[in-house]
Amino acid sequence: MAKKTAVYWFRNDLRINDNPALAQACLQSDQLALVYCLEPEEHTIWGFNRVGLHRKNFLADTLLDLARQCQQRGSQLLIVEGKPALALPRILQQLQCQTIYCEAIAAPEEMAQIDSLREQAYEVEAIWQSSLLNPSELPFSIEDLPQVFTAFRQQIEQMGVLAPAPMGWIEKLPELPKAALAIPQVDIKAWAGIAPIDKRSAFPYDQPQWQGGATMALAHVQRYLASGLADQYKQTRNGLIGSDYSTKFSPWLTSGALSARQIDQQLKTHEAMYGANESTYWIWFELLWRDYFRFLHLRFGVQLYYANGLKDVATISHQPELFLKWCLGNTGQPFIDAGMRELAATGYLSNRMRQNVASFLIHDLQCDWRAGAAWFESQLIDYDVYSNQGNWLYLAGCGTDPR
């Protein structure tokens, strides 16, 4: 019998464990090429690179860790350059196969990538896997998703909806097709370049224990919970400086080196051993907020990317000169400028400071919130398409919350 050959396309799920889409690809394929596509350099309409140096460096470490894990399990990660809708068909033709497996991402550009591949007559198995809760297990349909987070949370809690347990490690990956060895690959370190990071960073990703990848992600979760910091999270979570005021899970969650279900499982184990309190509950609460932004995308899709968001009318102004001063940390407001300079120097900013600088851009400088969202996309090592869009909409008054 002829062996089935397929491609697994890594997106924002850069891990071997708790990866249902990859597990399905392994189960249904005799030969499997593991591919990550580095998209070409792109400028935003606001005049800066879409992916900044900090993001590139954290991603490079994440991919190197993933490559090591693939190698340990008998395969090889192929890091190629090009837009997925162009790069993946070239690989499929070289391997003489038609099937791609990947995670589903409910954001417009990511959905368009899938549509383009299908229009080229390729079979794409896209599997939803980035949320804590399964959309199919919610106590309402996505069309009836509450438009206020509190109502969403209350229904989840009242119905006792629980997260599924995470899947274990894939111990052995399918054989790599021999033809895949001829595919040109990218030197990921050369691609990333060098991003000097300020030693005062709240997330010093240049240090071994803060580097990207599943290895450091899982170690950090265990270290954080063992430290006792989780038991005082609610009191410290709005801090601005340092590595201990918040969980710091987000950079690993964003890249998919870590899953929400892995955190949930570790958190439940911690609570069973040491007791639950308001702070450990609040970590789960924040994971639920993360889910809510995902489910909003499933419900509203591209509407979340309109200037007026979910509102009928919105007056959008923009001041390019003031926006540039905001980006550079040169507005003349010391508190705001300190935050923006920290972002540029480290690729990271506390949640509370993000709210402060974003609110200042929108309401004080009267700039287009979409420009701010694009700057965060460029700069933040923990940029997440769902949460970034949802939070900026919220602060601009164009989201779901009536406040």
C-alpha cells in the first residue's frame, strides 16, 4: 500500500505536546513534512516593519527549540521563507502530495491563507485548538455569545464548563519524506538579527530561563507555581516593573509553545495540593478572557477589524506626527514616554501600562486606534492577534463592553 504523505504547517502552535492538529496529522500520515513559513518583510500602512526585532528574536528561539524537539522524535523542522499560500504549494508539489494539516485561526488574514490554499485545490485540515474551552462545549452557540464578558463568564461558571485535559507528548513523529531534504531552508538566527535588550526588562528573553520554546515555557510554569507567586497574583498583577508581579505566561502562550490547557492542568494540581484562593482563581479568570477574545473572532470575524469595530458609527481621527512621538516615547508625558521606551527597549510591557499608553494614544492624542494596534503587533514579543485586537477595540469604545 502506498504511503500517505502530508504536510504539517506550524502556525501559532509551536509545540509537540498538547497539539491535537499535529496528533491527527501523525495518526493519518505515514510520511509527514513539518513546515514553518517565515513571511517576507512587510511594511504597515503606518510606515514601520510589521514584525520588529524583539519579536523576531523570541520567535527564532522558539523555532530552534521546536526544531530540537522534532529531531529528538525522529524528524526535522523545515523553516522556509515565503507567504504560506505560495511556499506551501511549492513544497506539496515537490513531495507530490495534496494534504495540509494545521491549526485553525479565526482572524481574517489567517483565514484568507487557508482559503487561498483550498482554492488551489489542496486539502486543508484546519483544527481549532488554541482556546482553553472547546467552542462546541459552551452553554450557548457562538452566534449567541454574550456581548459582555461578565455575562459570558457567569454562564460558563454556572454551567460548570471545564477545560479538557491536555494531550501528552507525541513520542515519535512520522518519517520525513526524502524529497523534503532538498527544500531550501532559512538560517533562523541570521533572519532574526540582533536585538539588544535592556537588562531591566520584565521579561529578559535573552536569558536562558526566559527564552522562547516549549522547554522553557513548561519549566517557567512549574517554577512560577512552586514559588508561591500564584497565591498573591491578584494583589500584584497590576505591577509595572519586574519579573514577579504577573505570571509572564503570555509570550509562550502566544507562540503556542505553551497551551492554556497545560497551564490550567498545572494550576488545578497546585490548588489541589496547596488550596485555591482568589489569586489562583484570577489566573483562570485571565485565561477565560483570552478565550473570550477568541470566541468574539469566531462570532464577528472581520468586523472586529473595521475602524468602527462593532459600533454603527465611529469618528476616527489621526495625527501622524503625534503618533510618531508616541511610538518613540517622545510625547512630553514622562509616565507615558517611559512605557513606550520600555516597549522599544525590551519588546514587553505590563498589562496595566499597555492600557495606559493605549488610552493616551486614543483619547489624549486623538489618534487612530488601529495604528496603535499595529505598533503593538510590531513590537510585542507576546503579540496575539485575538487579544491585541480585542483589547484595542475595548479601549477605543468599539468593542462589546458598553462601558
